[in-house]
Amino acid sequence: QVQLVESGGGLVQAGGSLRLSCAASGRTFSSYAMGWFRQAPGKEREFVARIWWSDGNTYYPDSVKGRFTISRENVKNTVYLQMNSLKPEDTAVYYCAAGLVGGVNKDEYYYWGQGTQVTVSS
């Protein structure tokens, strides 16, 4: 059974940092891309970052580029999202996902975690 389990969310002041983790299990993910998405109340689920397990290639939208960093630790089968210079508009539930296409569309990802709440206070 495939499982993606996120952790590391919480409450932080604007300008602060958080590191999210996503522990993957249940299959081999070496050919997969791992993505982070977020969803704020009343809004669509939004792409945040992507990394390929195979070569570590990353991609970010302009909204988080330079502030967020996605990385992976193969030995632990874990993907991280380091978030710096957080803003109130970063407040959302953050989801980890796995897929074979590695695009920015949530429909391209097959497996999803349960999400972890990130709240940034002003």
C-alpha cells in the first residue's frame, strides 16, 4: 500500500521558516516525480515545487522561487520542502504527491498525502 505522510507544519510568524517532510513507502519511487502542492480555503490546489527522484531536478513557480527549496533523501525515502521568508499568503494545507509526469497540474499526480497545515501570521 502506497503511503505519503507529511509532517512539519505549524504556526509561524511572517518572515519565519518551516521545513516540511514527506515520507514515502509502499513502492519504488525512483522513476517518479515528487511534488508539493498547497490549498488555501476557497481556493484551488496550487503547485509549489517538484523534484525527480532520479536526478534531483527541481522546478518552482515564481510565487515561491528563491524562498522554497525542495530536496530528497533517498536513503530515507523522504522529500523535504524548506520554506523561508514565509508570508501570510503562504497559509494553506500543504500536500505531498507522486506522479510520473512531473508537471504542475495536480491531475498528473497519482498518490497523495493527507496534508499538513501551515499558518503564517502577520
